[in-house]
Amino acid sequence: MKRKEFAAAIALFTMTFSAQVAHSQRAIAFDGIENARDMGTLVMHDGQVIRMGMLIRSGCLGKASDSDVAMLKEKYQLSNVFDFRFEAEANAAPDRIIDGVSYTHLSTLPKALIEAFASSGRSDTELNEVKDMGKLLMKYAFNPEVQTMASQLYPAIVTDSLAQRYYGEFLHGVLRAKGGVLWHCSQGKDRAGWASALLLAALGADRETIVEDFDLSNQSYAHAVEAMTAKVREQGGDDEAVAFIRAMIGVSRENFEATLDLIDRKYGSLSSYIENQLGFSKEAQAQLREKYLTRLSPFSHKNHPSCEDGLSEG
């Protein structure tokens, strides 16, 4: 098998495995939006907390129900959606359009993976074939080269110059937003997970808080992960094969932390990376903290900059 085929498989796995999700801490119980949670109540290193009802991470909005839309408009006063999927991926499962909401597409999957996927001959409809996805996962779980490529996904994202530019644009967009902000990729775990990590770092979260939030996606997809890892074990899969499955359906905490270490080595610190590689200055970070943090209860009045009455606890 050619390396290009492996790269296309990694791109596909990152995008498309859909499963019934479990509710995790801070989860929002939408009907048709997977892996959604409010960033509110997370505590920053200086003791301030993120206000509730302002910042949401999730999977894509293609299956959002009418009640989901109503909640986003009424409870969260949604004004901005940031979509980290690439064009073919977004076309295969387009977001539901909500009146009055601004949509921004910022593809943060490295270009090499996108090109490999495009040249592999896969159709857009294959992005939604869960059964085929399961077969592909089983096929590649036992391949050492694919396992290695999977472990290199996060480093590829954070060192890619275009991804850095787009994550910087995301942070500036969050700062400019007039209402609630939601960001997503397909499953809301890898690319959206990195967006959340960078936003949390800019808000002043410590490493433990950032890692724990990233790892919560494993709770959301726990049932699917356990079902697939059981199949791998039944077929004689070793720890590396199981780690591959866990990383592709859920997230790899190990790979995430290793990539945070890489950022420290390569760029000095996560703070320096945000300022220098993403172009989000210390002044902008201070403004972001002023906008989204509070020393009061995160459920207190004026949670939302565009709403004098604030938002009630959900």
C-alpha cells in the first residue's frame, strides 16, 4: 500500500466516525449535535472562571434539530460559528444555517492530508458511511505505518503554517464576536479540540485544565471506542492497534500531551506559540480575558456582552 493511501485514511478517520455520544461534564444535551459542551465554569490559573453560555465546542451542525436551533438562538444568543472542516468534508454534511449567525470556514487539517484524500478517489458520500468506516478502521488498525501516521496528526496540525494562521483568525473572531460562539469540526474532538486548547491557553488556563477538557471527548465517544477496541482484541490486536482505534474514534491524550511538549520545545511555550505563531498578542489575550472571564459566579448577570440580563444556568 502506498503512503498516500495511508494519509487519505488518516484524513477520513479524523473526519467521519459518528456514534451515539454519552453526556460528559458541562455537556449540552442537543438532539442532533454531537459532543457539545459549554466551556463555562472552567477555572483559570488566576482563579477567574469562564462565563456560562458564551463559548461552545461541538461536532458539526448538519443534524441540528429545530429545538437545537432555538436553544442556540435563545439561550446562547449565537452569533458566530467557526467550522474547521475542509471543503469536501463540509459539502458532504453541510451545517444547518441559522438566521443571523455568521459562518466562518477555517480548514485546519494539513494540506497534505487533504490532497491525499482528494487524490484517493473517495467520494463525498463515503464521508458518512459508518459501516465502511468500521471496516476501514479494522483494516488499518493492524498496520504499523498507519499507526505511526495517526500519532503524527497533532504535530502536523500545530506546525502547519496555514493551520496556525486559521487558529489565529479563530481567536481574533472569538474576541470580536457580538454573541455566543460555537466552533466545530466533524466530531468536535481533534481540530475543534485544538481550537479549544488554544482558546483556553489564551484565557489563562493551566495545562491540566487544557488536557482534561481535551480528554472529555473520550467520554462522549466511550461506547463506540470500547466496541471497536473489543473487536480489535478479538482479532489479536496489540496495544498499538488499540491505541490507534482509541485515537481515531476518540482522542489520544498521550499524543495531545506529547504535542504540547513539542510546542514547548519548538516554540518556547504555548503562550509564545499563541503570540508569535498565531499572531494573537498579549494585549488581545488580555481583552479576551476581560470579555469572557469573571471572578463572580459564572452564572451571574451580564454573562453575555450583548445581553444586559445575562443567561440563566442550564
